[in-house]
Amino acid sequence: MPWDFANVKDVAQFISNLVTSLSLIGLWVAYAFSRKQMHFSTMTKCINDFREIEKEKLNRSDDIIAKNYIDLVNEEFFYVENSYLPLEVSIEWVDGMIDYLPFISIEGEFRKSESFKIFDNLNTTNKLLMNYPRVFKAIKLRCEINFESIHSNITIEDEGAQKLRKLERDKLIFQMISNLNIGRLTRLTLKRTISQR
């Protein structure tokens, strides 16, 4: 078969399309890899910051540690809002925050922190969180939560209480993350991801 101009043009077009397709695949792989690297470095930084706060408990006052913790929580919520963390990690971290943060119920009732005395009353909490509107938004609840169940000390044998505790914690996690500035797709995925953990 003779090579005429039309055949050469077709071959060149095919090679051009192939190179373009391979380039797009390469870009997608590079993006996925860089996203995983970003997730990993963000998680590592936050974990190290939390460990530093835990070490400070021996040398610093509860007030300073609580302020450092709120600063870290604010940063973590920023990462959640901007998808710098996998959703599964965000859910686990928010689950851990439940025992440290105060909350404001749907009726406006203040629920003090289980861990920090600085959050024992609403006025002090408001003053501290004035510079952290993201955190304040997350702890202001829009549905009824059973905190007695969330913070109950239950035994391994009491499966009913464990199930109730998990359901209430899951509901609170969903509420806190939904209060943040997240997209609709994330909100739709959130409930399913929480229930599967």
C-alpha cells in the first residue's frame, strides 16, 4: 500500500491522540499521588501537633492547653472543609474531639467540656471561641443529642448501650461536620461513611 499524504496525516493524528491520552493519564496519576501526599503530610502535622499538646499537660496550665487545642481543632476543621483529609480520617478525628469540646444544644443549652475546665461556662467559652468562628459553628447543634449516652462509661458486655452510644456519637459527628462549610457531595457521602465505620 503506497504512503500518500492522507495516510501519513492519519498516522500522525493517531500518534497525536495517543500521546495526548497518555499525557492525561500521567497527569491524573500525578494528581492522585500528590493528593495522597498532601493527605499524609496534613495528617502527620496534625498528629504531631496533638502529641505536643498532650506533652504540654505536664508543664502548662489547663487554659493554655485548651487554647492550643482549640487552635489545632480550628486548623483541622479548615482541612476538613477543604478536603485536605480523607473523609474517614476527618470522621475519626471529630469523634475524638467530642470528649474535649463544649457544645451548645438546639435549645441554646450549654454543655461543658468533659476534659477542659476553661469550657465550664458559656461566657468563657464565647470569649475563647470569638476568634474561632469555624469551631463555634461546628459546636452549635441543630438537632437533639443524648450527651449522657455519648459520655457514658459502658462495659464491653453491654451491647445495647454500646450501640446507643455509637449511634449518638455518629449523629453528633454528622452534625459537627455538616455545620462546616462542606460541599453537597461531601455531605451526601458523609452519612454513609459514618454508618460504615
